[in-house]
Amino acid sequence: MKMADNEEPQAPITPGSSPSVSPLDDLGSSGDDGTALYKGLKELNKMKSKKHKNLAFTGIILSVKKIKSQDLTLKTSRSFVDTLPVKPGGFAVYEYKVFINEINSSLPILTKKQLDEYNSLKEKYATGVNTNATGVSPNQKEYVKFKLYERIINRFLSVYHIPSSGNETLGGPYMTCKVEFPDENRMFYGKAVKVNSAST
């Protein structure tokens, strides 16, 4: 079909250039900014508070850190803590850094040798200062390597585990765990609901 002389060529429509319709799209068309703002805030609040389904994945534990129960609230949120089996008088919490293939496959990861070295050095520098347990300044090259490994590991998701009994298997490097995220729209942290033996 031949175009008219005054007709401009049109690019083909693709899914990427045709975003889905949002309830917020036409809020400013009435000319009443106050009404548009109110409706926009109301719609955003409705979207934020709607129920989201839980998502579950299998994760490989890279590193483990025991944290205080009060630190869990600071790292996550009160609503998240309320979904965990909190015990009166405080409770033990383990923070796992996990690799989840469906989420983290694009991130750089340490080799097994590097991961072993990182977890060994993590114990050595548990206080977070540039001295070892005896207060002696360590090999600078070793410390720089540790901080590099730490930056790589910290890019992975944190999931939290609270043992329900004294004989429960605690997570360790190379073990797998079932990870649940209570909200698919906020996948910054989750909970490890089941820990399996070391992965081969």
C-alpha cells in the first residue's frame, strides 16, 4: 500500500513499545491536580497492600552468619519477623547468603577454593577490623582479598533461618535450602524453611 505524500512512516509496534495499561495513566487528564493526586495515592496504596503469592526456590548456601534477634528486624521488617517462629525471650537467627539459579545466575560467583578461603577468612576478621584475633595487623594482601570476596558474596540474597529444635540441621556452605519469599514484589530477603545435607 502506497503512503500519501503528507503521511509519516510509522515504526512497527512491538510489545516493548506498547506498555500495559495502568489505572494511573489517565488520572491527570481531568485537569484537577488535587483529585488526580488523591486518586493516584489511593490506587498506589491499593496495589501496595494487595495480597501477593509466596514464591519458593532451592538455594545453595554460600556463607552463614549468626545474628541477634533484634538485628533481624533492622535488616528486614516487623511484618517479615511476624511470619517466623519467634520464641519468647529472644531466639537464634542464622543469616544465609544463598545462590538461587533462577535469580542470581547473572552475578559473578566465587570458585569452591575461593569460597572456602572466604569462609575461613570471615572467621578471622569477624570483628570487621583490619586486625586478627591477637590484635596483630595481618598480611595486607590477604585482607584485601577477603574484602573483595566479601563484596562479591554480599551481592547475593540474604535468607534467614530460625531453628525450631535443638537437633535441627543448621545450614553450612554447599548445603541446599528451600527458600520462601513472602512477597514476590519484595525479593530482597526471604526465609530458609528447610535445610538439606551438604550438596555434592
